[in-house]
Amino acid sequence: MSRYGISDYDAGAVLYSHEHPESDPTMKPPRGRERPDATWSFPTVPGKDGKPMDFKSFASDAKTHSLETAYRMIDEFTNKNLSPAFRR
């Protein structure tokens, strides 16, 4: 409204609705579960020994395992983005 010098909020609403038409609902992803028969599986994360751990092992101490995985990914990301001379 300030760009056009309009102080009337009703006129501003009309201008906004003209410049920003409603989006096409057919272009949005469907709500809810797209495939009710689909199942989610737990991704395997490596443990301290480097071997993939099952969900029960992960859930026994989720905070510790999550932090270890996060730090491992950060290190991996950092090492891939550094020049070869600076990699560990």
C-alpha cells in the first residue's frame, strides 16, 4: 500500500488480491497420507564400532546415538568440502 500511496485498507486489500491471486489447489501436494499402505522403516545408523545398529539399540540411548551421528555427519561434510591438503 505504501508503494502506491494508498491509505485505505479496503482498497489495499483489493490491490493485494489482484496482484496475488489465490494459488491453484491442484498444484499443492495432497494432505494426509498419500499412500495408506506405505510403511516407514528406521534408517540404519552406524554405531561407535561403525556397524549398523538396529532400532532397539538406538532407542536405548537415543540422545547419545543422535549426537554421535550428527557429529559424524558434520565431520563428513566438513572433510568433503575442504581442499585435500586440509582433510584429516
